[in-house]
Amino acid sequence: MLTITAPAVPDIRQARARALCVAGGALAAAVAWTVEVPLLGIDLNFRYGTSPTQIVAVGQVIGASLAALLLGWLLLAVLEQHTPHARTLWTSLALAGLAASVALPLTVATTVATTASAVAGLVVMHLTIGAAVIQLTRSHAKHSSSQFDEAITKRNPSGSCPALDRRIDARGHPATRA
């Protein structure tokens, strides 16, 4: 029976790369806000229903993006422990999350208090963060084949799997090795 185990010591390079992805996403959010609000003069505000108008500040942008990015990192780490297809599954979930986050500014576009420039600014901000993070994080996710290969190598340093190396003869009996 082949069991896949996690390494006792986490891969520092992978953790550093993922931390940089999270920091890069937060930086992308801050840059997008800086370009949109002070430079272009867009008032990033919105209102849901009858609630008062909310102004989107840079701290909220950075905080929300950090929270979402850290949850994405956690999801990828959990998926890598439980499925050999973590990279593909995480990418699909990340794209679905990006689509949902882009849908939020579009839903407030119907209110009178939200301007078209604010909706466009919020959509661009969401897409900027998604573009900056999804591809980078995906490129640092473990490949499904590499996890299997690592497990085989740890179990048998020669790189072969004894269960797969057994030879059988025409009658289905173990063959003798020459």
C-alpha cells in the first residue's frame, strides 16, 4: 500500500513564494486604488439598497484583499494535503471566486448613488488583484505528479515502486527474477 505523507518540515521556498504572492496581491490592490482615487479622481463608493453610501478607503482595500488572499493560500494548502489535483481544483475555485467578486460591483451598478466610474474602478481593482495572484499562486502550487513521485522516492529511494515492479508470468504467478 502506498501512502503519501507530508514532509515534516515545510518547504520554505514555497512558503516564501506564496507569501510574496499574497503581498503582491495586496500591493496590486493598493496601486489600483492609488491610480483610481487620487490620480484619476474616481469616487469609489457604493450603496446596497437603502443603506448609507459606503466610501472605499485604501485600508479596506488592502485588508479585504489580504483576507481573501490568505484564505486562498489556506485553501490551496488544504487541497494539496487531500487531493492529487489541488492545483487544478484551486485554480477553478479561484476563478469562480474572482467571477463572484466581480459580480458584486456589477450588482451595485443599478443603484443611483453608485457612479459608472466607481463600478468600473471596482471591477478593474478586482480583476487586477485576480490577474496578479491567480497565475502566480498557480505556478507555485504542487503538481499532482510531483507529489506522487515524491511519495515513491521517500518510500523507496531507488525511485521505483515495489508494487509496480512485480513481474508476473503468463499464468498470473509472480515471476522469478533472473
